[in-house]
Amino acid sequence: MAAERLVVIGGDAAGMSAASQARRLKGPDELEIIAFERSAFTSYSACGIPYWVSGDVEGPDDLIARTPEEHRERDIDLRMRTEVTEIDVAGRRVRALDRESGDAYWTGFDKLVIATGARPVRPELPGIDAPGVHGVQTLGDGQALLDSLDAVGSGSGKTRRAVVVGAGYIGVEMAEAMLKRGFEVTVLNRGEQPMATLDPDMGKLVHDAMDGLGITTVNGASVTKILTGPDGRVSEVATEERTYPADVVVLGIGVEPEAELAREAGLTVGPHGGILTDLAMRAVGHENVWAGGDCVEVLDLVAGRSRHIALGTHANKHGQVIGSNVGGGYGTFPGVVGTAVSKVCDLEIARTGLREKDARAVGLRYVTATIESTQRAGYYPGAKPMTVKMIAELRTGRLLGVQIVGREGSAKRVDVAAVALTAGMTVEQMTALDLGYAPPFSPVWDPVLVAARKTVAAVRGAGS
Amino acid sequence: MAAERLVVIGGDAAGMSAASQARRLKGPDELEIIAFERSAFTSYSACGIPYWVSGDVEGPDDLIARTPEEHRERDIDLRMRTEVTEIDVAGRRVRALDRESGDAYWTGFDKLVIATGARPVRPELPGIDAPGVHGVQTLGDGQALLDSLDAVGSGSGKTRRAVVVGAGYIGVEMAEAMLKRGFEVTVLNRGEQPMATLDPDMGKLVHDAMDGLGITTVNGASVTKILTGPDGRVSEVATEERTYPADVVVLGIGVEPEAELAREAGLTVGPHGGILTDLAMRAVGHENVWAGGDCVEVLDLVAGRSRHIALGTHANKHGQVIGSNVGGGYGTFPGVVGTAVSKVCDLEIARTGLREKDARAVGLRYVTATIESTQRAGYYPGAKPMTVKMIAELRTGRLLGVQIVGREGSAKRVDVAAVALTAGMTVEQMTALDLGYAPPFSPVWDPVLVAARKTVAAVRGAGS
């Protein structure tokens, strides 16, 4: 019998990264690892589902980074389709329910990792459970949507209509996927512009570009009801203004932390509903309980406040840090700056740091500058426009955020700003950054540098 | 008459950026600007010449950022084909020679900008001046090479052979250009591996990839002689070992600072032959003389020593800083970290910071780690391999350098490391960087983060 037992709740990115890293540091004699996963899948790329639906990626196997069997080969006692229904922190035990057999039992732990993920926001609308209405968070969701597309058929000449509810990352990616599947696509967006993670002026560029791709985006559209046809399948989506015919409806409204279990166990939950942790990813106030992935809140290093960001790359980092700490090593997750990249066909969208409204929310005064450039030297083949918006603190010129909308080769340039934000650079310091230059890769002034120069001018021009 | 006169020597990137920026800040009443350019071109992209030769870019007009006329419209008295032959610093005057008329004259200045650029290294080899042997530094060089290619002809079935001497940036870019022009290409490289700006282990990857593209690279090849045929044109290139048939020879051996004029005028020149300046780009010890572009040495922020780097992006920054200072504003150029990106067909090459030998040269002890990953999620279409090598200081883990060899979408990721170097980050800090993630743009662990993690392990494993 091992000296200690680690129990992991949730078998996706954060949980299984933690388990794997802990196993790397401690063998089975030292550490027994039991992991509970309520679904039939482990360690999969939810971010890849839109590309599976679009047909770009073979699924679902390609999206699974590590199968249950692979985890078990590493001496992790992984119990699939087994849901943890209660955490007894003081008693150091969790109650598990085997969803196949219906058996329920208590399992003790010395160390606990909570990685329960997030659940999609699912508005309580009439008709939301009708056949043909699909979320896209799990591999099961992806398969159900694909089956639904088959059910709609692809008879020649027949116009097939998809309505995507929500115009955030999942919404726009699913708009691309449905377009590639040959559907006429309408995106119903509650907000002022698509991509509410951008400022509206940059969201407008996304709107226009999506228009150019043949995707109709309706802003300010609040869905009130989903209507069904005589066959019981979805037939229309109603907003306050009108109805939109729909053979299939994709819900891409975002997610919220799945932290009920932790909350009921008395763990501290933050303003956004996520579990709060320290830098070592320990649940605050609990020496032997860690939490990571989509169920936690993270520190926004720019705003100095906690936020909830559901993103696989953070979940993997959390798992790595937790596994190191559980395994007797050390690691910290200092926080995020809020970087995200996405694309709709060849349109690339990126952001990091604060939007204008985020800056206002934390009481920062700021200036902005927006520039247009190209991702390659203007004369080089394939040079295409990209727009960069930069936000800096008034007076100090500290970088606060960057947003990019452009074509191929634009989005990942946001990483430069992500590092600069992490380092607390001013936009003036950024103007001197030694970024790679050659005509196939950049104009002689990299677009990020052009934006920094214009922002410096705005900081100086704004006085104090 | 203006209150002050600015004289600029050299009408390319640094000189004309300085002139333009000074003009933005001061009108003709305040500041007269006279600029001397000995060639027939201003403000052109020398970096674009390989793509003009390859046929990717229409030249030479597309490579000219601003014509003499455009500069003159901004009240800059630009004197083309006029060479400055002497600087009288104490007497505040320069002697100019009009190469058209042969007239020579003195012109006084209040402020002087020296932007004399660099000259290609041209080894003294028998036959180096034969028709068919070409440098590629100026637009004139590019046109001469293109004319030479026409002279070789393109008779069907005839094998046309190009020998490129040198395997640095210009060498590999010209290898691509000649390949695209239908030549059989041999690159003669004096060093151990191509791309001596990389460590040899990474240069080896470039060698193998060039091989795969059909470009023959001969390492350790010292050219001894260039032989000509009965028509007087180049026919063969001889090394110590053998000869290589050649219809055309391209010299891509690098450049050195064109600082003779400054040296003769008593300005301070550094160990690499470039003019030394302070952070404001003032020639050291001279209140009213500035220097920038390919004729100066710059501070390497990682090594803490001066180096010579001829690169348009630096020249533009220098010009911007000088123009601001001349015009009564302020600006500084803090230095470089040594970032460079390049490509050969779809192979991308990037580097920043120190190579192993650079670290040794400045007495730093270090560890390295090399990882292989892909630029997109492994399952996403177009995912292709990229290799990242990272160098960090022993014990402290301070990032010292990064080298990347990969396919489309690899090279510009080096910018993340460039910013991290500028900020003095450790590789451990880098593991937590919030870089953009989505399957079309990156695996869930960005390759730079994977390299950082492995380098952290190397730092820890190496002890002290």
C-alpha cells in the first residue's frame, strides 16, 4: 500500500495533467492516485470540437490527448463514468457514484485535486431541449451535433440553415464550421458587436469581415424562444424582433465554473463563481486541497483582480503546477493577462490585457491608438491588412491591452503584447523591442511597434 | 533662412528616417535639412532584393519606400549622386562631391547625422570581378544580377547553375531566389553548418531542410578562385577541394560598417568597426553629431557588449530616435537582443539572444534544451514540425537565447523570447506566460513554453 493517496475529481486537462505530473515525481509505492471522471472521455481538446464539426479534423479520437488506458498504464486508477457527488473535506473523503452500476461509495484521500471544469451557459428558453439544438462543450456534444447534421441531410439544392446563438469564440468558430458544412449561417448576438472580448470598434471589424465571408451576424438579438416543426425538430429561432428559420441551432454562449461540489464542501468561491486558490493552486485555506482548470478563478495580472477564463492552455498549466506541488516539487501559477486567439475562416482575432471597459471598471485612466498595417512587408506576396488597437495607462504609458483583427499571420503577434504586459512594460519601452524582421514576416516596422509608437504619441499628447 | 541647418550623410533608412522625423517636429523656418546620397536611390528595402530576384516582388519600384521627389516635397534638400568625401567636425562642415558634374564644395552644418551604411564584404579572390559574379546589397546590384540571369538565358533543357557564396541570411535567401529562377543551386559555406548565426546543431537542421528543397550546401568550403570561360563570363568556382560549374555566382558573405569617413573625422569607432554612439544615438563625445543604421555598433542587451548588426528595422528605429532628438524631442535606442528571422522556401529560421559560443565568449555558464513540437495543434490541418532550442544561464535560469527552425508559422514566435530577453525574464517565469492558444495557432502548450519547461528542468538538474 502506498504511503499517501491522491484523489482527483475530473479527468480532463487540469485533473489528468496534475495526476500525470504527480506520478512523474512519485512512484506508485509513494503515491496512490485515484481519478474520477463522470463522462466517458479523458484529456480531450474541447477547443478542437469546432474543427471536428467543420470536417477539418478527424474526430473524436484525434481530439483525445490521452485515453483512459494510457492513464492507467501510468498507474493511475482512473474510474470512468463515475461522478463525485460529495466532498467531505474534514473527513478527507469523497463520495463517488458509479453511473454504470449505480454503486455509491466513499473514498479517502490524503490530497485532493478538484478539476470539475465548467458547464455551458444554457438559457432557460422554451424549446431549448428540442432535437436539433446543440451545445458544443463535450465530445458527446460534438457527436450529437454531427448526427444532427446528418439528420438534416444534404440534398442538392436544398438550403440548409444554421443559427448560432452567441458571437464569442465558440460562436464564431462554430459559424465557420457550419459554413464549411454548407449551411447558410446566421449568428444571433446579444451584444453590440460580435466578440465581446474585444472593444466594440474592433468587434465591428469582425462583424464586417464575417459579412464578407457570407456569415450574417445580427447584433442586439435576444433569443426568446426556439420553435419546433411538425417532426418535433427545431424549425425557427425567435428573437424579440423576428424569427430565423433554422435546421440546426448551435449554442455558443459561454461557460461558467462547475464549482457547486466545492462550494457545498465549504471551499471559498470567488465573485465569478470559481474556486479561489493561492499561487500554488491550493484551494485557499486548505493545505491538502488543490483546484485548477475551468472551475477556478485566476488572477488577472493587469487588473489585479480575479477572473474566470475557461481555456485549455490554462488548465494544462494549472495541472502541471498542482502535480508538481502534490508530488513534492514546487510550482506556481502567477496569473493570466487574458490572451486569446481565434479565427473565422482566414480572419484572425486576438486580444490580451484589458479592454476599455475593463480599464474603466478598475478605475484606470487610459489612452488608445489604433493602426492599420500588414502582416508582411507591403510589397511581399500575401501581404494583407491587420488592425492593431493598443491601450495604455494615462501618464505612465504602461501597456494595458492589445487587440488585433487581421488575416493569416496576424493573431499570434498578440503574444508580444502578452509578454510585455507580464513584464509591466510601458508602450515607450515597447517601441524599442527587437522583433524579428524580414519581408515575408513583417513590414520593417512591425505592426505592434507601429501601434506602440502611436500610443506613445497619444500618451504624450494627452498630458496628465 | 532657417535658424539651423541639419546635414544628413546617406539617404537610406536611417538617414531619411532621421530627416523625416526631424521635419515632422520642425518646419523649414526652424530647420533647413540637406541630405547627401551618393547612389541614385533613397529609402529602399535592401532586405527585399532576394524576393525581387526570385520574381516574388516587382522591382525595383516596389522596394522603394520613398522616392527622392517625395522627400523633397517634405522640404528636404536631397542631393542625389552626391558623395560626402570629408567631415570637418570642428569646422562644422562637410565636403561633398557631385558625381554627375564633378563639382566639389563645402557645406556647413549645425547638426550632423551620419548614416553611411555598410559595404558588402568582398574577398580579394582572382576572378571576383568577372561578369556573372554579383553582390546583392543595392538596387543596382539587384538589377545587374537580373540582367545577368537574362544573359545566361533559359533555353529549354539546359541546366543552369548558380553558386551562392556564403550561407548566412543573404546566402540562403538568394539560394531560394535562384532555385525559383530555375537554377541548380550550390551554396558554398565556409563554416561548419549554414546559418552561422545559429548554433551548429540548429544549423544542421537548416542544412538538411535545404537538402530536401534541392539546394546543395557544401560546408567547410573556402573559395579560392573564380574561373571564367572563353566568353569572359564566370564558368566555375574553385574551392581548396574541387571546382563547381557556375553560370552565375552570388556573393552573400555579409557586410561591414561603412565608417571610414567618420573614423577619418576623428569619431570613435568600436571593436567591430562601427561608430559608437550613446543611447540617444549621438556619436560619443559629440553634442551635435548623430550616427545610425548599418554604420554604427549597438549595445547587445544580453551580452552587455557592442555588436554590429546591419538590419533595416534597426536603421529605421535609429533614424526615428535621431530625428526626434535633432527635432527637439527626445528618444533613445536602448539596444538589441539580436533577433533575426529568415526563410528558405517554406523553411523558417529564427534566432534571438546569445548562441552557445556567444555565452562562452562573455564568460556565462549556461544550460540548453531543445524540443520538437508543431506550430499548430498536432491534429489540426497543416500542423508541421518546429524545433526550438533555448539557452539559459546556469543557476539563475535567466533566458539567454532562443533558436527556431521550422515550417510556416514558426519563425515569428521568436518575438516572445525577444520580449522576454528584453525584460530579463527567467525561463521559469516564461513557463507561465499567457500566450495565445487555439488549435489553428498552437498546441495547448505553445512550443516556446515547452522549451521553457525543458530548460527549467535543465537548470534544476544542472545544480550550481
